[in-house]
Amino acid sequence: MYGISGSFTISKEMREQNPLSFEIGRKCIGLLLSHMNDHMEEGESMEIYSCWDSELEMNRNTELDSTLHLPDFQLGDIFELADKQLIRVTK
């Protein structure tokens, strides 16, 4: 388990207004995805889910569900993990 508090966003606006926070966030998500990549075999998947600890039993927002295929993914200037969002990461 990897802790990210609530929702998580990096954006071009954040890069311009607060470059340090942008770089910290970019490094954080980059390390998470790198760690996942190192521990997955081709064809396997893991999930990232964002919620507060006290909200684990609450329903997720299935409209936000998405898939990220690691071999095709490049971390750019924009990445968002919204509250109650599930991202299936595949390799």
C-alpha cells in the first residue's frame, strides 16, 4: 500500500505557479508507477484507488475508472487521481 492523501493532481498551471510542488508530485507518482512496473510481469495488473482511510467502505465513482498501460504511458505535465477513482495499471 502506498499513501497519497485524498486526490492527487499535477498540471501545467501547477508547474507555472508552484514548480516545487509540481516536481514533488511528479516524482511521487513517477516513483509509484516505477515501483509497480518493477513488481509486475507482462499481462499482470495492479490497481490504484484514491480515498480517505475512513472512506474505504464507501462506493467509488465508477465514472472515473480508467486504465493505464505502463508500456505506453509517459508521465507528462498532467496527471490526476480524483477522490474515489480507481485506475487499473497493466503491464
